Amino acid sequence: MEPIPGTGHPRLDEAIRTLIAGVTDLNGSRRDTDLLEEMLTTVVRLNADGADRGDLKLINTSLREMRNAFLLFSKYRAERKVSVFGSARFPEDDPNYRMALSFAEEMAQRRDWMVVTGAGPGIMEAANRGAGPGRSFGVNIRLPFEDAPNLFVEPDRLVDFNYFFTRKLIFVKESHAFALFPGGFGTLDETFELLTLTQTGKTSIHPIVLLEAPGTGYWQPWLDFVETSLVGKGTISAHDLNLFTYTTDPMAAADEISGFYTNYHSQRFVGDRLVLRLMRPLGVEDLAWLNDEFGDTLASGSIEAIEATEAEIADDDHVELPRLRLHFDRRSLGRLRYMVDAINALSPGEPAPAGD
């Protein structure tokens, strides 16, 4: 890591280092002191820059909101979570409300996932209701006309946000899958941002499912627009359509999400190489087939089976799992999404050793 730029005042720099040492002594942890020092240095430099009160309030509120959310979700990092988006305006008797309730019940009660929503009424209420309070989270946004969470989120599973951008960051950071039901501007905003982050590699690939009750006709016109006006005019690739799935069957949506993690576990870049962690290693013949089938996604070299890298070992980052490493071209995210499906469909080799 590059040296931390100082404040320009040696006495302040030393005071920051002394403060960090004192804070880390309180909990006995000396990890990541470089980042803590850089954060405090940034705060001091903001003052030196003459940042106005509005800018400081924005930064302060954002930092506080993220800290509260990190604290809440840190207790459940080992749990798979699906975020459910959709309209706050659908009543209880709407078929999409009923579908969201059924989908969330399937994911939480029978597949042991947790469910994250915006904590509002409509689709969000249906999903929290289906999951049950013990399997639900609420990521609530304060709005002038709607800021009270629905009754199916327990207070200790709720976090409030003033800003949409910090709220969306938490949705993406803490979720392993996304279910998108019909909705308004907010739902479409979340849909396009999620797809943009995935298409550009700014977030790991996840299962993304567009759901609607049969005959309600919401996503099909959107799909027609995407295929005709985006793919048709070359503003996105046809392979980008692999980034999501459309269905009117809640059980098919649940299968798509659960199936994504049949063998695939997670991903991480180590230097300029993409590392895919698996639950079980692939056989030699299957690895050769994978190279033949997805060689077009490589900037150079081949897809190879490896053990945990030094960087992952230093971070204790799922070191017990088998891995694939590739020099990914960082553009073919739609193809990478399809590669995960292919990996999950291949016959695995011997099971990996169990982790702690």
C-alpha cells in the first residue's frame, strides 16, 4: 500500500498516530491501523480544505449510517441473504404481493436464507412477512411521506438511512442474491444500478431474478426495450442478458438463486487475477473443458486450479476452499455469469476439506 499522505503538520500526524494506538489498545486489535490513520487524516484535511458545513454533514451522516449497518450485518455474515425490491404501493390482495410473500417464505423457511428489504409496505412488507421476523432485515429510508418500517421487521434487525446511495451500497454489499418485483422509479433505479455495478465489475456477480405474477405484464415490456433499444443498438452486449433471469414462478426463482451456490462460493481479485472459490474442486477433464468453452474471457493464459494465495491466507479469506484462477479480461461479465452456471453443472472432484 502507498504511504499515507499526512496532514502537512507533523504534530497533528503524531497526534493521529497516538490516538489510533490508544483506540486499538482498547480492543487489543492492531489490524488495519493504516486505514484508520488514513480516515482520520482525511477528516483533518477536510477541515484544512475549508469544507463547508453541508459537506461535513453529508460525510458524517453517511459514515454513521454505514457504521450502523456494518455493525448490524456483521453478526450475520455467514448467512446467505437475498434482497427483495419492489413497489411499496401494492395492497395485500395484489398477486405480486402474494408472490413476494410466497417467494420469501420459500427462501427463508425452507431454504434457510435470510431476506433483506427496504422495510416499507407493499412488496417489502410481503417479503418480510413471508420470511418471518427471525429471518428478516429492514434497510429503511427516511421519506417525508413514508418512514415507518413495516411490522414484520424486528427493531434489532432494522437500520435507518437518510441517503439512498448509502442504503443501496448496503443492499449490494450484504446480499448474495437479488429478487426484483414490479415497482416504480425506485425499483427501476435499483434494477439499473445493480445491473450496472455487475456489468462493470464493481460488484461480484450474483443471481439476479426479475419476478412478476403471471399476467401482470410488468417486466416483459422492459425486456423488450432492453433487447431492442440496448442490445439492438449496441449499447450493451447480448451476453449482458446473462446477468439476470426472468420468471413468473417463485419456485423457479428460488431454484435459480439456490442453484447459483451449488458449487460456486465467492470471488476475489488478487492482483490482476480473478480467483473463484468453489465448494468442491473440478476434475481435470472438466477444467480442460472449461478452458475450451470460456477461453474467450481470458486476457492471457488459462483457467487453472490453485490453492489459497498469499493475500487470501493473510486475510484468512476462505483458505480451506479449492480455487480457480484466471486472467479475466474484466469486460465479459455476462460470460463470467454463464461460466458460474457451467461450473455448477459440472461433476465435482473430491470434496474440499471442511473448514473451521
